[in-house]
Amino acid sequence: MAPSGSRSIKKSCQRVLYWIPVLFIALIVAWSYYAYVLQLCIESIEDTGEKVIYLLVYHVIFIMFVWAYWQTIFTRPMNPLKEFHLSYSDKELLEREDRGESQQEILRRIAKDLPIYTRTNSGAIRFCDRCQLLKPDRCHHCSVCDKCILKMDHHCPWVNNCVGFSNYKFFMLFLAYSLLYCLFITATDLQYFIKFWMNSLPDTQAKFHILFLFFSASMFSVSLASLFIYHCWLVCKNRSTLEAVRSPVFRHGIDKNGFSLGCSKNFRQVFGDELKYWPIPVFSGLGDGCSFPTCLVNLDPEQPSSPTGSNHASKGAAEGRQFPSKPLRESQSRLLISTPSWTESDSATDKDRKGASNPGMTIENEA
């Protein structure tokens, strides 16, 4: 009882500590709102027209920034569908057998009906011992969340959440709007910052808020700009942060550009086809997170293609989606075509299935 109770207390304390970075950001944003709206715009700016314009533009950016940040924090990361989990009978078979060829045969039988193309460095099917599942392509186990996360990019302490398939667009918009927020404050506060050093401002507490507002916004702008540019590069290359550090391994070997379909199609995979949804923190990406189209020519004929599904899936719909039992080629290759219809002819299907060979499979022990 005691060890169990101490573990429970430890986990509760960790959950509280994980929210400290988020609380820090919230306090900084709240102070910046007070300093900009009350101390700068209302107290220091005398021109009414300038004051109104600054306040209108500021609140539009502020609302979009907070909305994107909220979505990044509270959108639950998607986990692999139940078809990737081992059944009770498969678990028993795997536990009874030694870790040898007999276990490999069990995993071959399970993986044969799943759209899995990536491997471990040794050429094995990627298997998670903790979650007891075959990992879908681009899926990784998060040690903080203790779950396998679809298209995991990284676990971000500033949002206390895993950034992955379900909220990567929100994370990109959060970076974009936070950078725009800091740049707007820096630009509009600059002239009053200069007046501070020229002793042209009234001797009130507002001048100190103006001073620290300029310094904090400009410093955050530098760090946010570098992070935003890096993730824009990742989107254009269709890589996650983890894949940039360690390139994915396919049947034919390591290929850092295996999921890249070209800059435009890579971008649409994250933000979707409809331009009107790109700047809004609502899910509009393509696919289901369990499988992704690749630029590879020689695919594994024993593996089906990616699951079909809605292009614009919400979190609730994603959680209730059923894995199709038919061949899954159509949505796997929909980004490979140049037209926006996202369909593929049977001839293209037959062409993609040629020239592949059976992969060797073993177990990957990755927590």
C-alpha cells in the first residue's frame, strides 16, 4: 500500500509541476496585456486615432494567439487505432514464445494486414513493449505522457502536451501568432521606448512598463523567430523534429526524405486543402495519422496502403474512426497526384505494387 500511495503522490506532484511553464507563459501574457492596453495605449498615447488602430490590431492578434495556444495545450494527442494493438490471444502467444523466430512469425502475421512501412535500424517492425502495439509509421512513445503518439514531433513543456498529428497545425499557428504578437508590440512600442531614453515621457509608472515591454517582446521575438523558421523548414520537408534528429528507416534503408512529396503537398498535409482554414486554429490536415503517403517507388506488397478517411477530421471523429478492412491504397497515395480530387486510378495502384519484396521482421523494444 505504501509504495503504491507514494507513487500516486509522486505522479500528482509531477502533474502539478508540468503546468508551471504554462502558468509562466500565462502570467507573461497577462502582464503584457495590462502593460500594452492600459499603460501604453490608454495612459501614454495621446492621439485618439493611433490609440484606436493599435487597440484593434492588437486585440485581433491577441485573440488568435490565445486561441492557438489554447488549442495546442488542450487538444489531446491521437493514439494508434485498436487494430495496431495486440489482441489478448496475440499477447498470450507472444509471452509463451521465446524471443526468436516464433515471435517474429507472430508479428509478421499481425503486421501483414497493417499499413506499416518504417522499420527499426536493424530492419525490424517497430514494436512498443509498454503499449503492446505495433507502431504506425511516424508514431513514437512519449516517456512523459507514457503513450504512443501519432506522428509525434516532440513533447513541449511550454504547452504541457505532446505535439503530434492532432495539434501540430495548432502549434505552428501558436508560433506564428506569438511571433506576430511580439513583433507588433516591439514595433508600436519603439517610439515610446525612444522617448523614455530621451526623458520625453511623463514621470509615471507607465514608462517602466513601456521599457520592460519593449525588452521582453524583442527578446521573445528573436527566440520565436528561430523556432518558427525551423518548424517551417520541417513542414516544407515533411519531417518531424524526431525525424530530423534520426531519419526514418524503410525496407530499403534510411531515407530522410521518404515522406516528402514536395513543398506544396507537404504543407497541405498539415494545413489541408482549403485556404480559408489555414490561419484558423481548427483541424484541417489530411489523413488519419496512422499512415502517410511516401515518395518511395518500391513498397512492400505484403503491407496494405494507408487507411481511408475524411480529409477534415475532428478530434471526436478521429477517436471514433473505424479501420477499413479493404485494401488501403487510395488515401495512401492521394497526395502523390497533382489534381485536388485525392483519388487514384487502379492502374496507379497496380504500378505501386510492383517490384517490392518481403521484409524481415523482429521486435523493437522501445519504451
